[in-house]
Amino acid sequence: MALEDLLEQNKSWARERLADDPEFFKRHTSGQQPRVLWIGCSDSRVPAEQILACGPGELFIHRNVANIVAYNDVSLTSVLQYALEYLKIEDIVVCGHTMCGGVIAACAEVLPDGCVADWLMITRWAKRWVDQRLATEKTKPDEATYLRMVVEENVKLQVDHLTHLAVVRKSNKTNPGIPRLHGWVYDIASGRVDVVVNPGDVRIDP
Ligand SMILES: [Zn+2]
């Protein structure tokens, strides 16, 4: 698809929004009050707003390969701080997805070369936890089930990482129970989201 097409699509999109609702864009000019911070995968098949039927202004979004929460990721921690301290967002969702290329690569015998391999070393821990659990079981899951298990474990791991981060702990100290941390998995084949971590399952570090 040529980029000119995208610019044309943008023009028609803006025109259609205005035709439906003349105040649509004006409403957003005074600021934003998103309901949720979404930490998702960069995968093009998992567009947060579309799968949740949200429009502009509803979700504050951070995406990277395999929806990873890394302690030393200044980009992510800045998004977190802005979300909690300035936008006063109370819910954070880490959303993984089935058929995640990042998780598949992290599960491979040999990781791909370069930055992506370094990055996926974090998700490789999720694979290790799943392998450890399976080591004691007699029957092994098929490949798709195994990948789904690692996808879920990866979401749990990244939610756990959030519980240790300074900005999250600070928020929970000032306002107990906030942020509420959620772990979800989006199924590419069905378009449905499953909940794998509820805020009640999570304990934020003091
Ligand atoms: Zn992915």
C-alpha cells in the first residue's frame, strides 16, 4: 500500500468523524482523560483501540515487542509515571496475544541475533518457568498449547515486574490499591480477550 493511500484514508476518516459528530475533534483539544494504561505488543494484529472498541482519548498506550515491562526501559517508566502521576490512571493492563512472534522467538532453541534477542531474554524467563512446571508432568502439551502457556506466563511476569517499579509502589503507598494491575491475553484467531491476572491476584511491593 502506498503511503499516499494512507494520507487519503486519513482525510476521509477525519471527514467521516466530523460528519457523524461535529464536536468530535474539538472535544479532544482541551486535554485527555484516558481510562486505562495499555501495555501491549507491537504486533500489527493487536490494535488496542480497535479490539476494545475505543476511540481517541480512551486509552493511554505503550507497545513494544512481546509487551515487556523492563526495569531499565526509560520509555516505559516515563509512560508509567505520566499515566499515574499526571493522568491519574487507576488501571493498567498488560496484554499479550496468541501467536506472538516475540514469544515464539523467545522459545526458540537459538534466539535471533541482535537487539531483539537481547530484549527477548526477558521473555525467556517465562519459558523457563513453564518448562520447570512441565518437567514434573507426564504428558507434554502440543506446540500451540505450549506457546499459549508461555504467552500467559509472559503476561504474569510483566505484571509482576510492574509490582516492583518505584512509580507503581509510590502510587500504591499514597493511594492503596491503585494502580489496579490486570493481565490479559488477546486471541488473534477469535478476537476475544481472556483475563489471566486480576488485580486481586497481585501484591504490589511496599
Ligand atoms: Zn506479539
